[in-house]
Amino acid sequence: MFTIYGRTNSSNVRKVLWLLAELGIDDYERLDYGRGYTPCSSPEYVALNPNMVVPTLVDGDLVLWESNTQLRYLAGKQGRDDLYPSDIVARARVDMWLDWQLSTALNGFRVLFQGLHVKDEAFTDPKGLESAHKQATTSMGILDAHLAKDNAYIAGENLTIADCCLGMYVHRWFALPIERQDFQALAAYYERLKERDPFQKWIVGQGV
Ligand SMILES: N[C@@H](CCC(=O)N[C@@H](CS)C(=O)NCC(=O)O)C(=O)O
């Protein structure tokens, strides 16, 4: 049995829990670490993850930080080629979106979430929020244009771990109290994800 360290209201934990539900895996242990629970600065946690963020996945001797790495590991371990393809081209398409989420799409959303939902004063400066809103709009515009090219899911016709990674932020785009451009392909995609029980449970059902 493996262990996930991380609270269920964290975006990065929810991505992983959504994938686990898609995989039909429920025999794992989950421990509430992170903001509002056992602090990530606890010595036993720092020993596992010196970055002091959730999630951390521990599977036997393997200790993994980084939610997107955990998505790759879990889908690969189950041999789910549909979710994380072994073909180099198909895999590169999935990896591109996983990296884009971390390097680009996250930036605006992080500030909007902390400023408008958590209400952390470090993120409530109006100029910072305006710039974050522009960044989030640009990112969702890129995703909308991609989905409009007849892509039901991010990497094509089927759900992959790129969806588990970015679907979380699509949910935040629709759940945060922000002005939204009318991205129709993105809205249709969100409705498609909401038809899935695992998405309902771990993404929609856990709040913003
Ligand atoms: N790149 C890391 C980022 C992890 C991250 O920023 N986690 C946030 C929650 S979404 C966190 O741990 N915040 C501090 C806390 O909860 O104590 C990943 O994808 O796993």
C-alpha cells in the first residue's frame, strides 16, 4: 500500500486523487498534511519533502515530490497507455501540457486563488490581481483554441493525465469570482469532465 501526504483541498493533491479514482485505486493511505493541517514544516515531512509542499507520494522505498511526476508514475505503473502513452510522439504531446501547466498556466491562477479565495494579503494587491487575471485569461484562451480544433480532451480523443493536470485549473477558471471571456470550447470541455464521477468527487466536490 502506498501513501499520499496532502490535504484534499490542495489543487496539486486533487489532481493525483482524481487520477487514482480514474484508475479505480482506493487502497492507499492519505495523510492530511499542508495548510490548516499538520504543517509541511514538521520534521518528519521535511525529511520526505524538503520543499515543504504537498503532495508527496511514498511507495515502498520510493519517495516522489511533484504532482505531475506522480501522475506519470501512477499511470505508468498501472500500464495505462491510454492515460500516459509509451509512444514517444503521443507521450510528448501529453508531457508538453503537463510542463505548460507548471511553467505557465499556474502563474495567474496561483495569485487569483490566493488573493480571491484564500484571501492571503500577500496576493490582494489590485495590480497583481489584474496581471494574474490577464495571465489566466491568456492561458485559458490557448487551451480553448486547442480544444476548439476538434480535441475532446487535451491530448486528443481520450482522457490522459494532461486532463488530470489541467482540468483542476479549468475548474478554478469557472469557480473563482472573476470575469470570464466566453471560451466556448473550454466550457464544453468542462461540462464533459463534469460527467465523470472521479472529477465530480475530487475536483468539483472539494470546492474552488
Ligand atoms: N510543484 C509542486 C507544487 C506543490 C504546491 O505548491 N503545493 C501547495 C498546495 S497546492 C502547498 O503545499 N502549499 C503549502 C501547504 O499546504 O502547506 C507540485 O506540483 O507538487
